[in-house]
Amino acid sequence: MRFADLVAWYDRIEATSKRLEMRSILVELLRATPSKDLPIVLYLSQGMLRPEYEGVELGVADSLARKAVVQATGASAAEVTASVRASGDLGTTAATLLEKRPRLDTAAPLEVEEVYAGFTSIARASGEGSQEVKVRTLVDLLNRATPAEGKYVLRFVLGTLRLGVREMSLLDALGVAFADGSKEARSRIEAAYNLSSDLGHVAATLASGSLDALSSIGLEVGRPVRPMLAERATNLAEILERMPEGAAIEYKYDGLRVQAHIPSEGAVKLFSRRLENISAQFPELVADLPRAIRHKPAIVEGECVPIDPETDEIRPFQEVSRRRGRKYDLDKIQDEIPVCLFLFDTLMAGGTSVMDRPLPDRRKELVTLVRPTDRVRLAQQKVVHDVEGAQTWFDAAIADGCEGIMAKSIAAGSSYRAGARGFWWIKYKRDYTHTLGDTIDGVVVGAFYGRGRRAGGYGALLLATYNPEEDRYESFCKVGGGFDDATVAGLPAKLKSKEVAERPKGLLTELEPDQWIEPHFVLEVRGAELTLSPIHRAGVGKIRPDAGLALRFPRSTGKWRDDKGPTEATTSDELVTMYRAQVKQAPARPAAPES
Ligand code: AMP
């Protein structure tokens, strides 16, 4: 496939803000893509080179990309700088400058495969001389590129391609392009994606056969499964009502979710909740797991929490988050902040998938599978049949330093549902002194300049929930409280790379911040209550036409949810459920509009 054709579709996608229109352009694009190019097109359109879990990064700095533009267009560095200042984007600048440059008629048109190969060699280049390799590869591509192609090449390598194409839209489009577009087809495609976490692979499998071909996609050690998620409840009685056959109540450890893949031979791989490979951050778990797991290959899940080595007590979550993203002194920090992985589920044991078996069977497998060590243990669990039993166990969890409990269904259908949120698992956290017991994980979509002590930086952030049905973000609060001075001082630097000139695609809000921020960062907040709002758009129309939900008196808890991607933030529907639960608890409270 010609790269020029692909970028023509990208131009059309970029020009639309309507979801349905975007979907039909994507359907056309997928249908027109030869099957050998399908995986590539799927990755590229999301701004990636490989599925996210492989963690392949291009690593092209702005200065390096400018160098390539200078060399390919013959413009001076000063001209490039001036043009970027005017256009705000090196991609647009490259297109303008390429337009002026005489293009060799003999230059063969770029194929998508060639561009992809170029990007891949840029990503692979490392060590001495790698900068030169990157510049040379970029220049080679730009020399053959049309202005429109050059624009996208640069945006891609700089990570500023913002087509707004997310997984949900691609899953919809795949269902229409390669099946009958029905709900059933969509859910089978999504199931294959939840198992493989690789849209390129799913698309290629679909294109090579029919929907039935998807059944060839199964569990594979080394390839993460999208995690099963929990709903929430406001009290223990509600949990037992939903689980009449009894509930397996587990401690809810406050740490990082880890999916561990233990092969028969070779290195253990650890994946975070958002499927990043985090093996390097926890060398002691990588070392201990092969000893702790009796029957390999296996895939197990647990929560990694910091532990006091002297007393064996659980320490606060913030300590383990310091270990994430750490690249140096890993040995030192391993002793400073020791961790323990509390395993709560198994997806594969001794090479056999056990995902489809009910929870009590999986727990039995897990108990036989695990030989506990200092670093790897079983999550505490007890099956209860009444509220009193659940309450006793909940109190024990809090006393042992956990944030609450996870109640899990033990019914016949309680299989492991990859990527799905449902009442098979219900989280119930300790009700702090706040009216609204639970926290909300909001996506940062904008920032407001600070005043007074915060002058010169940002004073507040605009947060949004994610709405997966519409594949869009919906604002629910402006939060300025709860930040410590160091966090406030660090906000401009933290947000810098995600600042965008225009409102991000697929964002609903009636509030205009001083600076728009591309959805990326997830912040945990608490508040007094949820109210109906004419300004915020979370769950708009679900309770009352034209009104969205807003969080009153929001405060940051200080916890950046780096383990969650923007689409894994609290959903608009969850907020609606929380609102309804709150109304049930306090029916007399008037729902005053709130900004
Ligand atoms: P939340 O992040 O608040 O949505 O709560 C769900 C998270 O709780 C999961 O993704 C896990 O990381 C964590 N968790 C802690 N203990 C358990 C457990 N026993 N079972 C399942 N998840 C747990």
C-alpha cells in the first residue's frame, strides 16, 4: 500500500470530529488495506509501532527531528525555528518546506511497509552512532516524501500524531469492515483483543478468515491479558444481595497490579495493569517467581505492595510507586523499599488455561500452584454467606493495612472475564470521613493558570471521566485542592509534553481552561458529593437531559495513577452509578447545579 494513500485517509480522519464519520473512514481504510499491511496500519494509526505491551519507543528528540528537516529540505535551522513558531508543529513546517524543495521525479513513491521499516530501524538504533542512524533514516524518508507524507512522518516520530483513533473506534471499525457490524461480532472481536492485547494480530486473523478464525487466538505466555475489573458497592449488604450464593471476600491490597508470566524456561515477565512490561523494576519478583510457582508455564495475577522488612507490615502505596519508572540503582531501592506480591488469581497453570473455570476452582489451582516465599504469597481470602461474616473480614483487612475488600462471585459463571468490568468482582473501600467514600480517577484534559502563591504556574486542573460507549472524555471537575507545594511546582514540567493548542478530540466540556492537555495523565481525587451540572459533561443526559455530573469540593489525594492509561480512568457510567447510590443514601438532599 502506498504511504500517500494512508496519509490521505489520515487527513480525512483529522478533519472530522464526528465519531460515526471517523468510524466510516476507518472502515474504508481497513477494507482498502492489503492484509499484509493491516497490522502495520493498525499500529501506526494509534501512533505505535508494536502492541503497547512490547514497549517499543521511537526515541526521537525534537532537536534530532529538526536536524533531519534541515538536511532534507535545505532550509536553515533558523528558518525551521521561525516556521515552527508560526505553525506550532514541526510536521506542518516540514510539509511547507518540502513544498518549496525541488523533488526528484525519479524518487520512487513511499510504500507503507518501507516507512514502517524506517521507523523500526529508528526505534532499534541504540548506543554509539545511533543519533546519526536516526537522522539518516529520517532524511532518507523525507527525501522521498511528498509534503503531506513528510508531515505525518514527523508527527509520528515525535509522538505528536493526534488522530484521536482509539481502541474502541478501531474495534467498532473492524466489526464493520470484516464482519456484519453486529453487536455479537463486535464482542467476539473485543474478546480476542482482551486475550491478546494486540489489535494488529486480531485484525490480521480476522482478515485471513472469518469471525471463527478468532478462536485460534488464545492465552500465550509472554503476551498480557487485559485485566478483569471490578464494580463498586456502597455497603456490604448490597454485595451479598448481588452474590446470594455467598462471596469470596479478599483483602484489597493498595499497590500495583501485576500480571506475572512464568515460562517453563526463560525469564519471567511482569506486566502492569495497563500492560506495560515492568519486569526491570522488580528484579526480586522476577527471581522469586520461578521458585514460588510449582507448575510452569503459568500466568498469575496479584497486587504488589511495599512491606516493612522488620515487621512484615504493609506500607503505604506511595512507596511502591517510587519504584515504578525507576531505571537506576534498582538494587539499592530493592532493599530500601522491599515488596511482596499477593497473588489473587491464576489464568494459566501448568500450561493449561483455567480462565473459563469458576473462581473457587481457580483459587484451588492457585493454592496448589504457589509455594509461598517472602516475596510471593497468597492474597487473604474467605468465603462468607452473610453481612456479619463480611464485616468481620473487612475489619481484618483494614487492620492489616489494606484499603478495603474485593468481593468475588463464587457462582458457576464466575470465570475470569478479561478486560471486562462487572459485578463478578465488587470493590468496597473503607469509607473515610468524606461523604463520598470512593475515589475517582480523573483524566487531566486542561490546566488553569495559578494566582497568588501559584502565580507563574498552574493552579488547577480540569479532569474528565472516560465514556467508552462514545469513546470520548467528559469533564467532571476543576481541582485545585489537595496538592502539595512540590506537586504544584512540578505541574508545568509534568504536563509540558502533553500540552496542545486546541481542545483534544473527543472531549466534552463547557469549561475552557487556559491550557488544553492531551488525555494521558490520570489523577485520583475525592470530593464531597456528585451534583448535576450545566458545565460538566460526565454522563450527560443519563440523569437529566443537558445536565452532566460534577464533583463538589474536589481534592487531589496526591496519587497519580500511573498504572492507568486515560481510557482506564473512572468511566462516566461509574460516576452515574455513584450518583444514584448517593441519591439512594440521602434522598432529601437537593441536587443543586454546580460548576
Ligand atoms: P481500583 O484500582 O480502585 O479500581 O481497584 C481495583 C484494583 O484493586 C485492581 O486492579 C487490583 O490492582 C487491586 N486489588 C487489590 N487486591 C485485589 C484482590 N484481592 N483482587 C483483585 N484486585 C485487587
